[in-house]
Amino acid sequence: MRHKQNYGLQVQRRIFNIRESVRLDMQGLRNKWLTELDDLFDTATAIAKGKVGQQQVGDKLQYITPKERQMWAQIATNVGMVMSSLAKGYDERQFNEDFAHLEKLVDEWKTFQDENLQKKGSTEEEKPENTNVSRGDC
């Protein structure tokens, strides 16, 4: 008598193996993401606390303003929230919402920085040139 194959057991084993590999892969991805987010958090926090005084903007070094530091503090806070949410578990919908908010904060900072750069450029253009002509030369 031939032994009948138990397809149900084979399918259950395959599902278990796939689920286990996905769980391990997801844990590895979460750890990788948390490490990268931790680096981003450290950078944002350093800027917000004033440990970083200047930043490269185009080809010039520019001092970081108090308003920019405040924006970086908000970015650091948001990164911390994303890390906390990710550490608790991976909810793709929540993760995408958190990242969308983080991207919005970074875009706001970039816009603020661009506006400041344009303001500085226009004030430099509007300044009259100093011709160093004294009253006696007229």
C-alpha cells in the first residue's frame, strides 16, 4: 500500500517557513532602518543644539540661524517618533504617514533656507558701492 502524501502538512510547513523568513527579513530591515534613522536623529539633534555652527549652501558656508535650529529640532522630534513607531512594530500605513510628515518638515526647512539665501543675495545687490570718494575730491 502506498502512503498518501499529506499536502496539507507540506503547505503548512511552507507557509511556516515563508512566514519565518519574512519575519526575520522584516526584523533585519527594521534594524537597518532604525540604524539609519538613529544617524539622522543624531545629525538633526546636533544641528538643533548648536553643535554644528555652519552649513554648506551652494559654494558658501552659511551660519545656521535660530529659526533653522528650531526647524531641525522639529525634524529630530519627528525622526524620534518614526523610530519609536518602527521599534514597536511595522505598520506600513503609519510608517508612510510618518515619513510623509518628515519629508514635509525637511521641505519646509529647504524652502526657508532658499528664501533666506535669496534675501541675502538681493540685499547685497541693493547695497550701493563704496567709491571711497571723499568730499574734498568733488
